Amino acid sequence: MSMFASKPQPNVQESFEAFYEGWLARHESFLQQLLSVTPNDDDAEQRMLIEQVMCHYQQFLEEKSNVANGDVFLLFSPPWLSAYERSLLWIGDYKPSLILRLADGAVTGLTAEQREKMERVRDETKRAEREVSEAMAAVQESMASPRMLALVRVVDGVKTEQEAALQVLKDALKKVSERGDELRASTMRKVVEILSPPQTVQLLVATLRFQMRVRKNGLHRDEVGPSC
């Protein structure tokens, strides 16, 4: 069981699960639209589609923010994901540097200037990831502090003190979650600014395909159960 497992919040969880089901359907639709793009398509049309996909991801982040306000613990052990998907998470989602790795394998025709800029973004992202990971480690250490453990063990103690400590923990997790999402969004924006529209389409195809493939594999593993 995850250390972040909490008492279910039906309204928050069910609301996001309903959103996520529709979001995945739109995800598949956008993937098909991106796959239909040809080199001869007008740049303006490609930019319009790219903007729509970026807004699609922004909507996801906004809905995650709503979940954090309702029950932040859900984001660190999302019940709407398969066990395999959850095993790949970093601060509630994929690592921002994954965007750079996907670009390495999918984007063609990079100029020397583009490659140099991509490497700068890679270095900045890796450094920022370490900072967020350290912040998360600090939160985890605070959970294991003698004071926090003492509060957890209290059965008939001062309820207000327990609630105050729990609120401090929730606030800390929300801040770390927000930093992770901000880094994911900013990394994608920086990469898109470097790439041409056709190259951005290549990256988005790779990104959407990766997520759909992981989703499919995860659901399949949950269905068949662990292998011997």
C-alpha cells in the first residue's frame, strides 16, 4: 500500500475519473489528427493543432490542481491509473526529462543550433528535477519525524493538533506537486519553442503514443495479473 494512501474522497476521485475517461478519448482523437499531418500541410494549420494539444495537456494540469485541493494524497497514488502506470510516476506524473528522451528518438532534422538549445534545456530540467526530488525527500523525512509519528499513534489525544499536522503535510505535498507540474509544463514549452511545427508534431505523436501504450500495457497487466 502506498504511504500516501488515504480515506477515499468519492466526490474528488469520481469527478476526476469521469474527466480522465473523456480526456483519454480526446487524447486518442488528437493522436489520430497528428498522425494525419503531412509535410505539405501549412505551418499555420499545424500550429493550430499543436496549440489545441497543448491546451489539452493544460486542462489535465488544471484538473489535477482541483484534485490537490480536494485530496492531494490521491495524486501520489492515483487509483485511476494501473499499477504499471503508477510505478513509472515521479511526483504524481512522468518525469519532465522524458520529453527530451522522446524528442531524441522521434524528432528529425535538428540543426546544430537546435541541438545546442535542447542540451541547455536538458541540463536545466535535470537540475530542476533534482531540486524537486530533494523537496519531496524533505516532506517524506518530515513524515517519519518523532513528532509526526507520535501524532499518528495518538488515539484519544488532542484532535486539533493531529489535524494541524496533517494540514501541514497536505500543504507541503501540494507545493511539491505544483512544482513538478510547473516543471513538466515549462519543459514542454521550452522544447516546443525550439522546434519547428513539423518537428513539434513528431514530438507530440511520440508523447501521445507513449502514454497510450503505457496505459494499454498497464491495463493488460492488471487484467491478467502478475506473471510467475
